[in-house]
Amino acid sequence: EQVVLVDRPILFGNEGVQPEPVKEGRKYIWFTTIAYPVVVIPQSITIAFDDFTSSDDIMLDFESTIQYRITDPVKLIKYFGQDWFKNNVKNQYTQIVRDQIKSNSMSDMMSKVETSANVDNNVTKELRELVKENNIPVEIINISLGRAKPNPEVLKQMNETAAQQQRLKTLVASTAAEGQRKLEQEAKASADNAYRNAMQMSPGRIS
């Protein structure tokens, strides 16, 4: 963690961000100076996305994770502030993810590993370009959208459809079994009649 100092003198001195962060040790400052701690090791931001529509118009939910590292604490605080992601990146990032999801089907997003990996790579690439274009001193290390999940209403409908399909399979299997038993009984009766005819017997006479 490094500390960025912003001077706000009342009478004397220069106002603004000090050019060098405090990396270790102690430093005496004016009581009006504001200190902004900045973590410079890799860290993560988690953002949940709800009801993003796939190419087949199925609403999906995601919980994305952005792994990043701040490369210049002083520049970040001076030009973008502590809320740099919320103010300069979040809306564009949301649109990037939305466009990527829209270009893939629900089944591909949920079941194909290569599709998910391709989406993650595309989102990572586009966000890196956005950060670079805006001169934000942040390195985007990796992005993962996590596993795609149908939203609760869609999931309920899918479960109902699966239950109906299972009931239909059970009914078809039951009907087929009943038909098979009927065929077996008819075949047995036909065999019995053939045996009686061959032995010149009738059903009502035993000798």
C-alpha cells in the first residue's frame, strides 16, 4: 500500500497532489493535508450482471471478476480519484459485457468451455483498450464472467419444461411396455392354440 498526499493549505504553500507517494516510514504533513491510501498489489472487483440477453433471447445472470493492478497511484488520484472504476470504467465495461453475451447463445454460454473462454478474452481485450485510451494508470490482468446462469424466472420455466418432458418420456415408456405385454400375451395364446391343434386337443377336453 502507498499513500498519496493532497495538500490543501489555508494560507501558505501549494495546493494539489504531491508528486511522490509515501511508500514506507513516516512523514510529517499539515493537518489540512488529505492522505489517500492506494493498494498497488493485484486486487479484484466483483460485479454482478442480471438479465443480460443471449443471442436466442434468453436472460442470463453473471458474476464477473476483474483482476487489476494500479501502476501509478499519484496519477490515479490526481486525475481519476479513488472512484476511478465507478466514474470512468463501469458503464463502458457493462456495455462491453452486454455486447459479448448478445453474440452467443444460452446453450453455448452454459455448456461450451471454449465459448466462455473466448468471451472472457474478448472482454479483457476491450477493457484493456478502454483503460489505455483513457490513460488510466491501471493494468487489467484478467477478467472472468463466471458461469452463466438463467435468471430465476427463466430457470423456473426450464425446470417446468424438463418435468413435462420427463412425464412424457415416462408415459411413452409405460405405453410401450403395455403394448409389449399385449404382444407377448397374444403370441403365447397363439402358440398354445397351435400346440392344441397339433395334438388334436380342444380347450374343453382333457384325456
